[in-house]
Amino acid sequence: MAETEFAPAKINLCLHVTGRRADGYHLLDSLVVFAGVGDQVSGTLADPPSLSVEGPKAEGLTGEGDNLVLRAARAMGVSARIVLEKHLPVSSGIGGGSADAAATLRLLARLSGRALPEAAAVLALGADVPVCLAGRPARMTGIGEGLAPLPPLPEVWLVLANPGVALSTPAIFRALARADNAPLPRDLPRLRSAADLAAFVMMQRNDLEPPALALEPVIGRVKAALSAQAGCLMARMSGSGATCFGLFADPLAAHAAARAIRAAEPGWWVADAPLLP
């Protein structure tokens, strides 16, 4: 019988680029959360292994080559027939591929009875895979290997919007004006309400947003569309873009905002979802 695993969208509430190592990897300091919208990975133990990709965002993805799901399966050393149901846009700054790889690791561990690999062991799959494997709100530092759980966050709803442009993460990092920016505050405050969370996040940055905006000015339109919605506490680009998020204190306001943006921009991918605890 097939087992399934949810692969939630990863959201960088803020992302500070704090340095660059001699090997070229950038050092990050980021608050990462997960949304109640994402892809789904299902599978059964089988030999030979296989991967099929389906779903509304499956176009252009195949079950061959360097697909992160296949790489994760090889890393686990488990042979399985896997189906990836793709709902998140590709190359969109919300960790779709990394979330899929992490979900594959969890799925195969459950199917085979093997232990999940340590975070450091999956870093080779991508900087976001360790935090996606943990699947809980975290402060992510270093090149993705440093993970510290966040204190309980307030109930918040997210509206995600992507204008349909794919951004290359390496290209965004190459376009950075500087890589030695200030980190997040050492001690994070207790955030008791959605307004508290939004106020704190607004005081931080996404250092990848300016170069992303320079490469794809439409990101400015996405942020403006989110900010203009009733109940939006703040809006920002996630990760290396081009997906932007808006924070809302009320699920009905978030749903209404998503519906309004979807009607105004039918070519965009838009979703509203709770922030997962």
C-alpha cells in the first residue's frame, strides 16, 4: 500500500546574507517557517526504482536525471516507486525542490524502517533540505546546517503569490551588492500576536530581494498587490524569489485577498494557507 508525505512550502520570513566562505558558499541567517500548502510525495518499495511527476505544476519536470527526489532516494539507499504530485511553482523561492527531497527522505525512512539521515548528511542535496527535513519553524544559519527551533509563533495566515517567472538562485547571489551584511538580532523577542510577528519581520531584511527586483521588476508588482489587500500586515519576497508572501491575522481576510489577487492577475499562482506550527 502506498504511503504519502506532505512537502509544505518553505517561507523565509527574513533572509540576511552575512558572509561568504572561501569555497564560495554564502553564509545565511534566516527565519524559516512552513505554510499549509505544498506538494505531495507518495510511494511503495519496488525494484527497479522509478519516479513519475504529475499535478498542476508538473510541466517541465521529469522523473529522470538530477531530480532532487531521485537524489534523495539514492541518498537513502532505498529502492521505491515514487510519485511526486507537484502543486508549487518551480524555482520560486519557497523551497519546492528541497521540500520534495525532504518529504522523500521521510517517506522512505517510514517505508524501510531506516533512520532519517542527520542534517549535515543531507546538506549536499541543497542548503534548504535540512530545514525542510526538520519541517518546523527554525532559525537557519551558516550554509543551512545551523538549525535552532523558534519559540511558539502566533497564529498567522499567509497569502503567497508568484507571477510565473522562474529565478535562478545562483544568478541572484551573483547579483548581490555585498555579502557581509548584519545578522539577525542575537536574541529573538517573544512574538505573541500576528501584529508582533509582522512588526519584527518588517525590521529585518531579505538581502536577496534587491537583486531579484533588478532582474525581475514584476516582483515589485506582486509585493504591491499583496500590500494593497485589506488585512495585510506586511509583504516581502521569500528566499530568492519570485514568490512573495503577505502576513494576515485573519483567515477570512487572507482568503479574500487571495481571491482578489487571483481575479486581478489570472496568470499568477496564488494560494492562502495557515503558517504551520
